[in-house]
Amino acid sequence: IVSRHEWPQDAHPAALRVATSAVRLGVNPLLAGLKHLNRLEQVLAQLSRPPLVDEVLMLSSAGQVISGSMSNVFFADEAGLFTPPLHECGVEGVMRRVVLEAARDLPLTVRSVVPAELGSVREAFMTNIRWGVRPVAMLDGRALPSDDYAQQLRRLIDGGD
């Protein structure tokens, strides 16, 4: 199946309201990173999404933060950017790869993320090929004060700066 969409052009896309889903992603290293048609867990997470929430954050069955139900996720704290690894579950999206490449000169690590860390992040953004880079304004009911990295990465990706 091939789908064609215009490149996201909005310089200031609407920020997302995100909540952690109770639906967990099963660990399966053989399918990890691949986009395949068996995405029932993500569908269930979307169906149980609370009102006024745009996207849900999904954890693995082991309790690690993995991704959104239809997106990849990046966080920022005082040390810089970080994003969860996808070697056990999750989809390695095209925009995730674009962001990792664009961020090669920024402080970025791919590492395990536990839910307890989310209370101290100052920024989060989510990516998918339809949205591009989209900032998170609210994470589990807490306002995030920054979208600096999201803006910087959008400029790098869109303008090649």
C-alpha cells in the first residue's frame, strides 16, 4: 500500500495534549521497529484515549516508555534530547529517522525511559510522517514549558540549516 501526503508546512503546528495509555505494547524483538499490519495494541490505545487528549504515550509490557500510539516521541531535560530505543517493540518511523539525522550535532541519546522521568522533562515532541515534528504542550496533565528543540529541528529539517 502506498500513500502520498504533502510535507507538513505549518511552521507552528498545534501542540499536542498527551496522556499515558493503560494499554501496553507487547515485547517482540523480531517485529520491533517494523511497521506491519498487526497494530491492535495501538488501535486499542486510541479507542481508550481520554477526551481532550490528542495522542497517547505507550509503554512496553515491561513498563518502559516506547512511543505514541501513532508516533515516535522525543524528550528533553537539562542534559539534552533523548528518545526510547525500539529494539524490543514499537515502530521506527520515517520521521524518527529524519529527526535522528537532523539532530546529529545536538545532545541526543537513544536510551531506556521510565515513566518516573516524565515528571522532570521540560520538553517533549512527537513525530510521524503526516505531522512532521509536533510539540507536546501537556503531558499527563502537566504543562511543558518549552518547545525549543522542536522548533530548532523543524527549521533544520525544513530549511536544511
